[in-house]
Amino acid sequence: MSQRDYYEVLEVARTAGAEEIKRAYRRLAMRYHPDRNPDDPEAEERFKEASEAYEILRDPDQRTRYDRFGHAGVRGRAGAGAYHEFDLADALRAFMRDFGGFEDLFGGRAGEGRGARHGPLRGSDAQMRMRVTLEEVATGVERTIRAKLLQRCEPCGGRGSAGGEPAVCTTCEGQGQVRQSQRSIFGQFVSVQPCPRCRGEGVVITDPCTTCGGEGRVREERRIKVRIPAGVETGNYLTLRGEGNAGPRGGPQGDLLIVIEVQPHERFERQGEDVMIEIGVSFPQAALGAEIEVPTLRGQATLVIPDGTQTGTVLKLPGEGLPRLDGGAQGDQLVRVRVWVPTRLSAAERRHVEALADSENLAPPPEKGFWRKVKEAFTTQGS
């Protein structure tokens, strides 16, 4: 099962600050804490999921890696030390470290997070898939993409109103949110919801712009340059800050997420940072040894074929594989040798081959019988 985006888990924007992330985690942790939801496996999973997301996004270094490479960039980093699956014990430790205490869980600070929404709403994030070749993975590549995104409406300047500034919402008095108090066996809780009339913006449009219909934005095509780093793999994604959809009524732009998809190669097979290719050699080259030119992801390289090389032998070209995203050692190119047997021979070639046919040195060694192999195995163990 694929992991959900950590920002989606915490229900925050990708531009959220540290305090906003902390508040979002506390709200979810309080809702799904096992002590509040005994015998509820789904709540426990949500609690663990929120805690793992919080542990990554609260740390600036890990958040930077996650923003650049997604889950692959922080794999195994939510818990300290060596890789292990983030479990309930880790989640409880994270909660107790920052929000420990019976009062935090069953009372107190119920009104945390209240307050007016300031400024216009941020635009939503957009997502695009980008296919790259294995050669581009080896070196990195810069692309220019075309994306149809919501942009600020120029006729109304993004305000959404044709005649002037929007009016203050009378339902929430410009706060953008309404609060409701509710009592339970755990005490009094205050829930904060977006205002149903202004949808959390604090203002309403009385004379909407005819171009954008009061949204303050229109969908247009844009050209955006994207730099794909070397070493990416399918499922990695890049976050382009402020390149997503514009917010309504002059709100800031969201982010654009570029999801990477590496195309299968017709000759090379990827094995982590290594690449594998199969090369055919002639019988004389395999028997006598040779130096041959083989293709790599960056051009050509010389490969030494030792004398007596057999079909299926794997030789190595060090450093001709793929780079690591974290800057570690570069992978190798592995070359699987296949001794090629010609299907058609000229008369002269046939005579040369027939002259060698009776040579005992060119015949394969005899297969050992089953009982002989068993005898040799027991002899080896007893010695």
C-alpha cells in the first residue's frame, strides 16, 4: 500500500510553518489517540500515520529531503537510528514528548488554534507526471513543461469584484470561521469550522467580475522550467514552490508537484544504482580474450573479456551506473556475456570448424554422475 503525502495526512499546505504543523498534529493526535479510541484499529492507524508525518515535517533537514524526493528521501528516518517501521510505540513517544500529560489529552487548551484567518486563501497544489529516460536519470535533465493552471485574473486584478473591494462577510464578521462549543464526558470542546457563507475567506463578492465569475483567477497555459536531478526513480517527485494554482481573490499560488516516471529501456535493466546489459561475443573472443567497446548510458566504454569467458559470466564496468540522490557512490554497469554461435557458415569457415571438432580440449567437461557427487560431498565434509 502506497503512503499518503505527509502534508495531506496533517491537512496542512506545503507552505505551512512549524507552529501550524505542530497545531495540526496535536488536533489529529487528540482525535485519534488510542486512549480516546480503545479497541479501534482504524483510529490507531490514523494516530500512527499522523505521528510519522509530524516527525518528518517538524525536522527542517528531513522536511527539505521530503519536499525534494518524497518518501524515498526520508525512508527509514521517522524513528531514530537504523531503519525500522514506524510503530505505535514511536507514535506514543512523539506525542508524549511534545504533548505529554493527562490534562493535554482529556482537557485543557481546548480552544487552541482559534483566531481569525488573515489574508486571502492560498491556491491548491497541482500535480503533473513527467516521463524521463534512463539516460536522463544518469545525467539529470532540464525540461520546459506546459501546464494549464489557475492564474490571477488581470481585468479585476485578482479581486474577483468588478466594481471595487469585496464586502466583509456578516456571518463571521470577517473572521472566515465560526466556532461551536460542545460538552462531552471529557469536558468542553470548541470546534472551529470555515464560515459556510464566505467559505473561510471573510469576504463576499457582491458584483462579480465577468471574466472570472468572481473567483479572481482564470485557467491559462504556462511554460515552466523543471530541473530533474540525476539518480531519480519512479515515484520520486519534485516540489516547485509557488508554481501551482493561484488562490481565489488574489490568494498566493500553491505548489506544483512533478511526479517522476522512468521509462523502461530497450537494452539496459536498472538494478538500484547499477544497470545491467547483455552483450554477445564471438567464440574466438570468449576463448582467447579480447577488448570490446560496449554501450553505456553516457556513451561507449572499453570492456576487457578475459580468456576462457563462459556464457552467463557477468563482468563489471565500475562507476558506469547511476548516481545516488543522496550523493553517495555511483553505481556500476554489469555486463552479462553471451557467447554467440553463428547460424550460417561459409564453406571455408565450416572447414575450419570441422578441423577443430575432434579436439578434446574444445569439448565441454563430462557431467559428474549423481552418486559420484554425493560421494565427493561426504568426503569433503569428513576431511
